[in-house]
Amino acid sequence: MKTGDHPGLFARLPRFRTLRARLTFGLVVLLAVSCAAVGVAAVVELNGFLTRRLDEQLAQVGTRFPESLEHHGRLPDDHDGDEQADTRRMATGTFGARLLDGTVTDRGLIRSGDLAVDLDFSLSAGDAERLARTPADGRPHTVELSALGHYRVVATPGRDGDVLMAGLPLEPVEATVHRLELVCAVVFGVALVTAGVAGALWVRWSLRPLGRVTATATRVSELPLASGEVALPPRAPGADPHSEVGRVAAALNGMLGHVEDALTQRHAGQERLRRFAADASHELRTPVASVRGHAELGLLHPGPVPPEITRALERIAAEASRMGLMVDDLLLLARLDAGRPLERGPVDLTRLVLDAVTDARAAGPGHRWTLDLPEDPVTVSGDAHRLHQVVANLLANARLHTPAGTEITVTLEPGPGPGTVRLRVHDDGPGIPEELRPAVFERFTRADHRRHADASAPGAGLGLSIVAAVVEAHGGTVEADSEPGSTTFKVTLPV
């Protein structure tokens, strides 16, 4: 049989999930094994001792009593007084028998409180057979008699070719041993229960420092460590540094110190980066606007301008306009990262989606646009301008990354949870490349420009990151599901 065919012994043991339960269970098991060993040793030793004492008494009985059975319980040279004295000295329950050629010819039993010998008690055929099988070697043997119980008997060859047997009952020995077993069971049972309760309390008290360490680690695990400034909870209380729990607490406190330093440095770096992005975006708005203005002013020159110069000025104005939009997007992201609150007010999301789809249809007449709105208007609380930017970015993303003829469906429906609304933008275009799906909402994530309908303007890769940031600032969620022939963006907002 292979080892893995059947579960082993340890697999059938109860599984304790806590260290405290395991230690208590182990303590009780070890104590139970010790008590069982002591009890078995005591019972075996007492049984052997009492059996040896019984064998000594049996040796004192000798063959005198079975010899007297041939003469009806009286030896040939006994007088009446000697016979009664002899019988009186024998223990109650003394058994004697005389066998001739394997057949019980005479038998006798001393009853309790009776001075005479009972010669008429019955022996079954099985009892007689067991007596006949007893070796006549003069050594004690245990025989079970159906009418009398267990007996310790000695068989000795007689002078007339017969076998003389004498026996004493094992009932007193068995009663004493059973009483000891009962006492051991009660005493050891009480000891196990007491030790289990006391051990559980002791283990609980001993593991209190470990519980405090666990509580500290649990509080740290519940903290949002992904971003922002993080305040770690107080360190684990100090314990004996020479104990295992003390060393664990010291190691945890040291690790928390390193984590706190790393989080502080990370937060400081993030704050510097945010300030830099905000300051740079703010400072770039003026020169970008100036470049664009000068380019437009050059295009308005009344005199003759060479075509090359006109083309260059047009490209400068277009790129300046595109750079201005990028700067505005970066400034918006920097402000959202800094946690600046947005405007709050009732927004008719139905009207907002309808206007955004109308604008998108005008910008992409080569696409097929489908709108599915509820009959009743849907109103949410938020920044109308930023929510319009979310819808416009999703529609622009679907238009720019799909070929002409693609069907784009915009659906406004109840959200998956109570008090929420969901906006779905679905297209049957080529889908998002698999390598870009995990980072589709990260900044500056751009697909291959050859997939764009307008290859000359691939975009900066900030549109979907703005969608994610604005939706998060409104307490909502955004997700994307994409495969070839089906791409869906889902925005869920609280009503």
C-alpha cells in the first residue's frame, strides 16, 4: 500500500488554527499519555502482586483439602474436631477436586459462613474439560469455571494415580484491580480537566505579548499604503528580548521603522513631483499661448508670404494648440493628485451624454453612433465640466482608435449597486492590444499610431488617465473590457 493511498494518523487529528489551541492540546495529550502509562503500570503491578499473594495462599492449602474429598471432606486420620478446625482455617471459596483418568470423581467447595464442605455443587462439562486440561505440574494456573468464576488452581499428581487440584478464587484480586482502575480513571480524568483549563490559562497569559504583536501587524496590514501620506500605528509593546516573542516584536518594530522611512521618502518624492508638474504646467501655459499667438499673427500678415513660411506657421500654431491642451491636462492631473476638491452641484447626466454624443457624431461622421438613454433624466452630484470631459474623452478614444464604419454604442443605465448609475461606451473595433490592457488608465499610455484614424495626431496618452482621475474624485469607478471586435468602458458613479 502506498503512503498516499490513505490519510495518515496525523491527518485524522483535529486541526487547531491557533498556536494557543495547539499548545494546550499538546500539553493535555502529553499529560494523558503520562497518566495512562502510570495507571497501566500501577494496575499491572498490583495485579501481579495480588496474584503472587494468592499463589502463596494456594501453596499453603496444598493437597490436604483435595485428598479429604475422597473421604467426604475428612482425612482418614482426622478426628471430628481436627476436621472442623482444618476447614475453618481455609479461605471462603476454596475449591478442591480429584480427577481420575481425566474425569472429576470428587469435588468440594467451602462456602461463605459454612464450616462444612459443599460436595454437591455442579460443574458443567466444559468446566470438567478445562480442569482436565490443566497441567499437573504443581504450578498455579488460571481457570474459568462457569459456576464459580475465575480461579487460580494447582494440579498435583496423587499417590493413587489420580490428580489432586486445589484452587482459590480470583474475584478479590479482580475486584481490587477494578477498583484501582476506577480510582485511576476518576483521578486522572479530574487531573486532565484541571490541567487543560490551567494550561489554557497559562498559555493564554504567556502568549499575550505575541497577541499584541499580532494586533500591531493587523493594524498595519489594514492601512492603505499605495499612495499618500501614511501614519503607521504605535510600535508593538516591548517584551523580553531574550524570548522568542521579544525577538519577533523587535524585528517587527525594526521593519515598521524602515517601512515608515520609505513611505515618508516616497510621499516627499510624490509631493515634489506633483508640485513640479503643477508649477511646470502653470508656467508653460503663458509661453505656449504666446507662441500660438505669434504664429496666428504671422498668418494674418497682409503682404505676400512664401508657401513654405505659411505652412510652417500653420504647423507651429497647431502644435502650440496641441501643447496647450497637454499642459492643461497635466495641470488638471496635478491638481487632482493634490486632492483639490472639485465643484459640486446637480448635473443632468442624461443631457450631458446627449450633448457629448452629438459633438462626437460631428467630429466622426464616418462612425455609426447609437445612443441608449433611460426615459427619466439621471442626475448626479459633481463637476459638470469635468464629467463632460470624462464622456468626451471616452468618445474621442473610441473614435480615434477605431476605423471608419465602426459602431459605437453609448448606454446610460442603473448601476450594479443601489444608488449608482453606469455609463457604458462600447465599440466593435479592433480592441485594445493585449500588452496595453493592464496600463490602459496610466498616463502617457499610447497605442501604435498606425491604429489611429488620424495618424498625424496620435495623442499624448492622457485622456483615459484623466477619465480615471476625475471618476475617482467623484467617488466612482471605471473599468475596461476588451477583446478583438468588442471593447467596453464602464463608468459607475453614485447618484
